[in-house]
Amino acid sequence: MAEEQANVEKQFSIQKIYTKDMSFETPNSPHIFTEQWEPSVDFNLGSHVESLDNGLYEVSLTLTITVKSGEQVAYLVEVNQAGIFALGGFTEQELGPMVGSFCPNILFPYAREAVSDLAARGGFPQLLLAPVNFDAIYAQHLQQLQQQAPGSDALN
């Protein structure tokens, strides 16, 4: 069985990249535009993997950003960017990093662009999010799983 799996060629392809959901709120407009701009940014990132049929996986990233100027919320933006990826010939140990790190790396630039565009359309300066190290986030996730229950599934 191990020899058969070693002879299987690994296949990866992007089937579709799409925005599942996005929202933008400016709860203190128009007054926020009359005050001195002193932004502070709170950035939260989450990911989700869903196994579909025939080696297809939906991977989604959710970015939630709250920008305050002083004590007031200037705007909140949330983007859920997703993709459907075809993965074949990967072992269970290889599949985890593919959907937990490699696919999110593909999706992040799309989500970052959506966030920047929404901020600019809302009348605010462009928001450029720094790159994210998904390899480190995935490694941290695995470490947390191992601390909770040794031998946990790497796809969770």
C-alpha cells in the first residue's frame, strides 16, 4: 500500500477563488472625518477547511479589522475570501500543510486587496496589511492540537 501511494503523482489545482462575504461599517461617520486621524488597527485572522467530494477542498480566510482613531471606531471591515482547491496524491501528513498553509497563502492577497479597496471606498486612507506567515500559524495550530489531545487530526 505504501508503494502504491509513493507512485501516485501529486496533483494540485485552483478550481475557483471567490469572496464569500464582506462587510464594511463606519459607525461614527460623518464625525470621524472631522477629527484628527490617529489610527490604531486591530487585526484578526481565521481560517476554515471543508472537505468536498473527489479530492476538492474549500479553504476560507476570514479577516476582521477594526480601525480606531483615538477612542472612536473609524471603521470595521470583514472579508471572507475562499477558494476551492483540487488535491490528489497527498498523504494525510502532506494534506494538512497544503490546506492549512499553502492554500491560505494563495488566498491572502485577494483578501488583502478587498480590505484595502473597502477602506478607500469608505473615504479612509488605503489600508495595507502586512504579509502573514501561514507556515508559522499552521505550526502553532499543530502545537496547540498536540497539547490538547496527542495524535489529533492535522486538518482541524
